[in-house]
Amino acid sequence: MRPSSLVPCMLVWGLAGFTPLAHAEEKPAPFSVSYAHAGLTEITVKDGKFRYIWHTMRQGEDGKAVEQGSLANYDRHQVDIWLTGKEMKRFRDWVVRRKVFEFEKDYPSASGGRSRGAAFQSGLDLVLGEKKRGISWAGDSKIPKGLGTAISELITLADEIQKSRSK
């Protein structure tokens, strides 16, 4: 092979080496969910990691639940796991299906903070691509039925994932 024909071949081989980089998959849009309820429940999904903290009422010696009123009367449970792609998709689908970005940012206390329920704060923070939303409400707030349904579904999803990993 003549040296003059070797140069174009080397150029083609060099360019072929960069071709896979041009077709590399794009990173998925940033995504995170963070939900907290009255210090009793926390659900966080970020960077493929899932943290779920929940509390259950402690049982007395007679088998009955002890009196409410303090976190000391609850047993704390926590899981920290890496999510599969399928599980991450379930959280992303939840955000879209429940139209969570359409809820108001704040649902103030219905009693102006004077009721006992007003002391229990809840919040939901979301990031999906460029969209961000923080939603907060008090225990006695009048929240839309759709938000209550969305939160119930989020907790159910977290429970399902936690139980599937505990087998």
C-alpha cells in the first residue's frame, strides 16, 4: 500500500472511532420526588436512589396501640435502595398521570393555625426536567381530592417497592 493511500484510510478509521460518541444515549431529564408528612413518613427518590421512612404505632403489652401524641410512641422503619429503571419509570409515570405539577403551591391551614391539625405539616417537592414544584399543606388544610389521591398512590407505590425488596 502506498503511503498516500494510507492517510485517507487512517482518517476514516479515526472518524469511525468517534461515531459511537455521537450516537451515545442522552441522559434522562433530572427527576426527583420528596414527600414528608408530619415527621411520620418520608419518601425520597433522587438519582436512582429510594429512601422510605415510615412509622407504625407501638403496641402495648396488651396488644393495643399505645396512646398517640409523641414520636416516642411509634416504631421507625427505613429502607434505602437503588431503584431499577422500571421502578424509576413508575415514579415518573405517577407524576405525569396524577398531574402533580398542576396543584397549587400552598394550601394554608383552614383554621389559621389554631387547630391541633394545623401543627402537622406536609410537603411534596418535585423535579421533572426543567419543571420544579413545591407543594405544602397543613393537617387541617382543605386540599383537593386529586392531591389526596396522588399522595395515597405515592405511598402505595413506595410500600409496593419496599415489600418487593423485603422478600
